Amino acid sequence: MTLEIKNMTKAYGGLRVVDDVSITMEDNDIIGVIGPNGAGKSTLFSLVTGFLDGNSGSVTFQGKELGAASATVRAQAGLVRTFQVPREFSHMTVRENLMAAVPDQLGENLLNTFFRPGQVARQEVESAAKVEETIAFLKLSAVADVPSGSLSGGQKKLLELGRALMTGAKLIMLDEPFAGVNPVLIGELSEKIRELNARGIGFLIIEHDLGALSKLVHKMYVMDRGRLISSGDPAAVLSDPVVREAYIGGGVT
Amino acid sequence: MTGFAELLFSGLMSGLIIGLAGLAVTLVFGIARFSNAATGDTMTLGAYGALVGSAFTGSVILGSLIGLAAGALASVVSYLLVFRPLQGRSPISSLLASIGLAFFIRAIIGLVFGHDQNVFQLDIVRPIKFAGIRIQPNDLKFAAVAISTLAVVFIILHLTPIGRRMRAVADNPLLAKVSGISPRPVMLALWSIAGAVSAIAGIILGMKTVVSPESGWEMLLPAFAAAVLGGIGHPIGAIVGGLLIGVAQELATPFVGFTYKIAVSFIVLLLVLLIRPKGLFGRSEGVR
Amino acid sequence: MEAYLIAIGIFAGIYLLLALGLNLQFGMTGLINFGHVGFFCIGAYTSALLATNGVPVALSLAAGGFAAMLAAWPLGVVSIRLREDYFAIASLGFSEIVRLVVTSEGWLTKGVQGIPGIPRIFPGVSSQMQSMLMFGLVMVLCLLAILAMRRIVKSPFGRMIEAIRDNEEAVRSLGKEPAGFKMQVLLLGSLLAGVAGGLYAHYIGYISPDQFIPFITFQIWMAIIMGGVGRISGTVAGVIILMTFLEGSRFLRDVAPFIPEVAMASIRLGVIGLALMLFTIYRPQGLMGDYTKR
């Protein structure tokens, strides 16, 4: 089992934003989490990745209970998220964004920067080669040296995926990867996710765009007002009357 | 034992002043969402306003009211001219501008009033003995004023419509925006209250000690320590924090000496940040 | 006139060392250090005390820088992981406590009287030669600091601190801890400030606690903001503007001696205060434009 989220709960005052949610994920799964606005999906992501502390519940990743591990430690363990509103390093180019994500860089220490410049430079060359591969894979070559703040929404989503890849993530959690992305790019992004999955990376995806998501995922969970209301095979979930009710009730088409 | 009781009493007195200053810091932090470094100099301004007012009217009480009004007015003007244009920008911009404002206020006061120490002309009253400890009657009046100020602030916050809106904005700025709370009246109310509370703290401080252009700036660290100790954004917390720091300062004096009294605030601040950054009453959100 | 310019040049160089460190901290990393003068003070006192007790000046200067760095470490441990303005307040408090300690511990620091007769850096030369050599030394150190900053900007470390300034949460999401980088930046900036303090003490020969007030910290802030945060060239320009302002106000006193020095001090305070407000509101990018093109 790659990921096991157990009875995760987060309340603000009396309001339970995430209420007793449990999700399990096998190796190599692509799992979708859907639900209307305010269902608590992004909060769930923040809880799982350590950006928020939950009131109760546990996360086990690759057999290890994460406890109170910080966001940084979780990401180092291979559990990497993206953000609903992309958080690119906007003053840096696409290439620099990706370079920054490479783990364990010698040059991240000032002493090495000054006293072991040779080794740092050698490692930079290796990192640059990997970054080049990722840029080619995500077809970002045309914008590789553009400040990432000026990218389109879809390109920023690609860039965040690229950064997650550069960290060597084993499970990537994508927060609305298709939101604000044009249909052509959605198709391409889906294709990339499948390809990466075939290479052994798991995906947990929050999405609004049910069409694209249902074709991509192996299993789907539905959240509404903090609770899981349905789960299973995408086709079955989408025809579940409870789900249809929640979506119409939530005013989402 | 009486020595201890006297230290405790005097600690509670300075604690009330620190608590009031901390309240001003915490209110602005809770609602306008930044650390206002001009709080101390607003205190100074209030004290000078009261000095001038007292000299002009011949009454310390009328003078203090003038000082209070001066503090509130300066605070509202600083919102309109400095902090409103910075709304929506990083809280760091407002913090930096508040440092600039603090210097500016101190400079104006220095230019107008000079750098000599000033004192309020208060009647000298013989200390009374109560349960074996000596108490200055003026201290009792100051305590009464400070406690009434707190009562008024909490009545405004909890029992008036504008106070409820202020608390709603403090609890959740986004939600408050969605639910159509107009920010302008809330902000004007906030800055008048914060300015008035700072001024009262500055006036009491000035009456208990002396008034100089630097006196408020030196209160900034204790004020922040009180706000952080109480849990930043938490009004009652700031008062409790202030009282605790005031008492700790006095009780520490026999051990660390008079000069290191103000270091107590810094030690408290560091300890809170180290052990419990969300403070005594605070919520963990937004600490990291 | 020449001697005057050299003196200004030395002060400008000392300010530049301070400003380069603060620019690394705030401009490049986003660390809000309001206590820079505290490290400057520690460097000055450490070096002055060691040198007056017979330690060779070269050694005492280095010790000053090291002491400032050492003092920064616990401050960073306590407050660097928290909200950015908590560090701002804690560091401001730190610098005030440093001043309190040097004021109070008279047995060591001579308290408010200050330490007179701090040895010059180059013994046995004429005062004119002393100034020339001092100027040379300060410029060499500034040049080294600038080269170090340039190397940092171009290094993986520089990339990471820029990322931290852009978005700390995203940095965490990539499995990197911003606090570690901020700590390194705090230590290096404090080292520079400590060395600057030593240079200052040995150059003017007399230090006292009132030379290390928070106003100094915010003069440096003003310099890096005016010059354009995050840019090395902007930092140099900002320091030049600051020196022009400080010297200009001194010059004004010479032509208008009826203005008392305390009033002039208030005017300086007010102008810096006003400038801090106006720049943050109307020109946060500094006089020279966008800091991304550094």
C-alpha cells in the first residue's frame, strides 16, 4: 500500500472542513477526488502533505506512519503536492524553477558554494541534464528561459508537475491540474500522467473537470461538506444518485 | 512578604500599561493583519497631547481627554495616509511603513517639544497603607482608568454592531468580505480604538514616570511580548500577557537588577517563540 | 578636502558591508532583520575590547565578525522558523538588548562612557597614511563582499533563496526547509556586520552604546530600499545616496549653525522615517526599477 489516509478530521471552530475521511491507495494507482466547491478537498491535501495539522487521523506512506512530520519531511519522503493556484517561483525562469527542485544539492550550502565550487559545478551539470529531459518531456522547451510568472495557467500547471518530478517524488498529489487549462493541453497533460504512472509514479488528483478525470483515474472518491459520500469505479461513481445530488446541490455543472 | 506584595502590586500596575499597549498591537494585528511598530510612538504622542492639553486647560483630566483624542486622530490619519494604500500588499510593507511612521512621529515630537523630560503636574498625595503595603492613591486612579478602558473596549467589541463586525473580520477576513462587511467603517473603528488605547497607555505611563520623545518607542518590545505571549490577535490574551510581563519584570528586579528589567520582555518573547509560538490563548493558524 | 573625502569613503564602505549583508537577507531571501545594528555593535565591542587588551588587530577584527555570527545563531534557532514578522520583532529586540548589555556591564564595556583609545589598524604610520591604508582595506573588503554576493547569486544557493523569497510554501512542497537557508543567510550577514563593526571601532577610535541605536539599522534599510532591493548595484547606489544625505545634513549644520544638533538629529530621523513610508507606498521597487533584473 502506497498511501493510507485514516479518519482524517479538521475542524475550524465548530465547522468540520474535513470530516473522518479515509482513503487508501495501492502502488501505481491513479486516484481521483472530486466534489463541489468547499467540499474540503484542498484542505485534505494540505493535511496529508503536512501543510496543515489535523485534529485527528493519521497518514501512512509506504508503510511508515507520518505522525507530525513537517511538509518538508513528507516531500523528502516522496509525497509531493502541487497547488490549486500554481505557486511557481515567478521571478525565476522555467529552467531555474526545475533546477531548484533537484534534491540534495551540494551547492545549497554556503560553505560548499565558496570552498568546493568544482564539485558544486559538476553537480549542476548533472542536474541541468535531468532538467533538460524534464523540459523535453513536458514540451516546455519554447518557454524554458522565460520568467515563469509570465506563463499561461496551463504551462504553470505543467511546470509544477515538472518540479514535482524533479524532486524524485513517488506519489504526486495534483490539486486541480486541469482548471483553467485549454482542452488540447488537458489531453496532453493526461497523457503525461499516464506515461509517468507507467514508470511507477502514483497520482492522487483533485479535480473539477469530471470528464477528463474519469477517463484517467482507476478509482474515484467523492467529497461533500467534508465527508466522503461515495467511492469506487469512475463510471459507477458518476451514476451514483447521491453524487449527482451533491453536484446539483452544490451548483456545479 | 510585604516587599513581595509591593513588588506584585507595582508589577500589576506596569502590567496594565504594557497590557494596554499590547492590546493596541493585537487589535491591529488581528484585524489589519500586520505588526504595527508605530504603537509606541502613538503612546508618546498621546502623552504629549495630554501634557499640552493639561497646560492649556489647567486640568489633567481634560488634558488627558485631549491626549486621547490626539492619539485616536493620529492613528486614523496614519491609516488613511499610510496603511490604507498598503492594504492588500505584504504585511511586511505595512510593518516597514509603521517603522517609518514611528520615526516620523518621534522626530516631530522631538522638534516641537525638544528632548528634555517632561512631567505631569499631579497633586502629591501621601501613600496609603493597605494590608501592610504602601499604595500610591494615584496608582489606584490609573488602575481604575486602565480597567475602565479595557471594559469600554470589550463592550465595543462584543456588544456593538461595529464590534461584532470587527471580530468577524478578525476571525476570517475572506468570509467577512464575502458576507459583505464593508471594510472602511471597520478599519476606521479599529484605528480610532487602537489609537485611543495607545494614547491612554502613554498618558498613564507619562504620569507614573516622565514623558520624553523616546518613552513610547521603549514600550514597543514589552507591548509585542505581551501580544505574542497572549496569542497574537487575542485581546484578552494581550492584557493577561501584559500583566504577567509586568509582574515578571518587578519580581525579577531583585535578582537581575534594575537595568535588566526591560530585558525580561525580550526573554519572555524568546521563550514564547521557542516553547509555544501561538501564545497562551492563540490559535496555531498563521504562526508559521 | 581630500582627507574629508577619504573619511567619507571609509564610512561609506562600512555602511556598504552592512548593506550588502542586509540585502542578502531581505532583498534576496526575504528575511526581515530589524536588528542588524546589534551585530554591528557586537563586532565593534568585541574587536575593540580584544585590541585594547593587546590582541593583534587582524585577529580582533576576525573575532568581532565571528562573535556577531555566534550571537546570531541562537536568535535564528528561536525565531527563524516562525512568521516573518516574528523574526523582525525578535531581531529588533535583540539589538536593543545588545545595547542594554553594553550599557550596563560597565566593568567590561565602560558603560555609557564608552571605550576610548581603540588602537588603529595600521600601527606606526602618519594619520594621513592611516586613512589611506584604512580606505584601501575597507575597499578591498567591500570588493570581496561584492564578489561573494555575486557568486551566491549565481549559485544553487542563490537560486534557492530567490525561490524562498518568491514562495516559501512551494519551497517546502519540494522537500527543502527554508529555515536552513535563512539561517545561513543570517549568519553570513551577521559576519559582515561584525567585521564592519570592528572596522568602525578601530577607525574612529572611540565607541559608546549610543552609536548603536536601531536608527542605524533602518538607515541601512532605507539604503537598500532606495537602491532597489535584491540588486547588488542598487545596494551600492543606495549607500551612496544615504551617505550624501547624512553628510548633506552635516553640511547644512555648517552653513546654518543656528540649528541645534539635537534638532538636526530629529530632522534626520524624520526624513528617514518619511522616506521609509513614501518608498514602501509609492516606490517599493526602489529608484532604479524592478529588482528581478539584478
